[in-house]
Amino acid sequence: MNWQGVSEFVAVAETGSFTLAAKQLAISTAQVSRQVNQLETRLGTQLLYRTTRQVNLTDIGKEYFQHCRVILDDLAEAERAVTNLHHTPQGQLKISVPIAYGESHVAPLINDFCLLYPELSIELWLTNQTVDLTEEKVDLAIRLGVLENSSMMAKKLRQRTQYLCAAPSYIRKHGTPSNLIELKQHNCLLGTLDYWRFHSRKLTVTGSLKCNNGYGLLDAALKGIGIVQLPDYYVESYLQSGQLVSLLEQHQPKDDGVWAIYPHNRHVSTKVRLLLDYLDQHLA
């Protein structure tokens, strides 16, 4: 395919001027005019209406412009992608992560990632607020649980299992609930919500302690204060050691996920792609 005149034509169509197109392309106005004229001759059709005051697209020119714009955009993206593959990632990388999970799991990995790629400048933002990636210019965010529909790309990094559990000391004193109805009679340690999710329903529960931090709830459960529902990364080691006992496993909710979300681009930048691969490998 002959590409001569295509870039010049697109520049004229976008600026509405041969002079402005020449400035944009850093070539002479005469060269722009010559290339567009040759393009029209080769295609055998008029693409532009020219007057002394302005330049407008013909109907055929409008259609041809739409196709050319897509092709040039794809070509630019392809060149950026290939260039990125041959360069060490650098520049700024902004990441948003929930506080507790970020402190325990993500921050240490980000620190290791810094050692691997010292030319990157990383900003790790720990927050439990749902961050608007576009508005805050965040390259990648970690989200927990069930994802809401959005225009963002998403990659599941690992499964997440929710456990209902209590310390043996609590069970000895208060007994083991055998069903969800009995659970409502127990001291339930709550986070920010007043209900727990189970396989087939949500159950409103009450208790003597409410805390917006998973480690605070875990400590209370270990001390026998009440029953808690927490993700696996808080409680698995304590379940294995016997310091906590899993309850009502037949009602355990379906596994959800730990997700990485990032803006929708045709070609993910090298720095984001490398971080995705690194988190996927080490969090799994």
C-alpha cells in the first residue's frame, strides 16, 4: 500500500488548513499541498474543497479520513508498544490499594518491585476509598471482593475465601452455632457493615464490637470475644494452628477475588504490564 500523502491529508483535515498542517508536520506548505494533490490523483477522487479562506472535507473525504485516522492511531500504538518492549521501564507509577491488604501483602511486593526496576518512581496510595483512576491519574488499583461493572480492565490475581470462625475459648463458653438462625444469638464482631454474606443470603448480625480494621477484629476473635467473618489472608494460619475454628462451612459464601484494575488501553504500558505480571506471580 502507498502511504504517501496520508499523514498530510489527515493533518489538513484536522487543522482545516494547509499552513497549520505544515506547522504540525514540520514541513513546508508547498510539500503538504503537493502530497495531498498526488493522493487525490492516485485515488481518482477529490477529498478536499479548497477556498481562499478555508478547507473542508468532501463526503468521500470524510469517509476516507475516518479510516486513515484509525490506521494512523493503530500504527502509533504499535510503535509505542514495540519501543516499550526494548526499554527499561521508567517514569512514575501510581498504585491504589486497600489499607490492610496493602500493608500486609502488597506494600512488601511493591518494595521488591522497586529494587528490580530502580528507574521507576512509584507512588503507593493506601486507602479504603474507591478511587477514580482517571481523575486521580492512577495506573493500577487493587480491589477486593466482587467487582462492579466499569470501563476499566480487570485481572484476577487470586481467589479470596471468606471464613466464619471463633476461638476455642469462645466456643467452650458459648457453644457452636449449628445454623444461621442460631448465629444471630451469638456475639458477632462486625466491620463497617451490619451484615455478613453467606452462600445463599445476607444475614444481619449484632455484637458488642464494631471495628473498621480486619486486624482489630482478628485480635478480638483470638481473645475469645466473639465470632468473626474474615478473608483467608487474615485467618488461615490461625485456622491451621487451631487458634481459630471454622464454623458453618456449609454456608460459606462463594469465593470472590483480589483484582487488579487499570485504564482500558489497546496496549498496556510496559511498567503496568510488568507490575501486573509480578503481582500475579507473587500474590497467587
